[in-house]
Amino acid sequence: MITFNGVPMTLSGKSEYRFVDASDQSGFDINKPQGNNLLMTINKMNAAFIDLIKDGDSLELHWTEK
């Protein structure tokens, strides 16, 4: 289980997962901008959509103005 934007989430069906897998499952729509930049973190460290995630990770994805 991981946490995505504060919500517990379980991913299943693959041997490994990337940030993009969690964002896709969450329903977060990057095609509807609500700011100028996307802030992505894994365990409060800067992240990218291709970064691997593991059980227990805390992911955040938010639009920012900066």
C-alpha cells in the first residue's frame, strides 16, 4: 500500500510500479492544469513520473503557481 495525496492506495497486477501508475489510478488529470507547474514528490523528495515506487511510499502530486 502507498499513500497518494494523503489517500491510501493499493496497486496490484504488476511486479513493479512507477509514479505514473499511481497517478493514473488516482484519477489526477494532468491535462486540466490548475497551476503553472506540477509538484511531484515521493517521501517528500522531488520525483518524476518514471520513478519507481514501493510499498509504504508517500506520493504527492499537486499543481503550483511557481
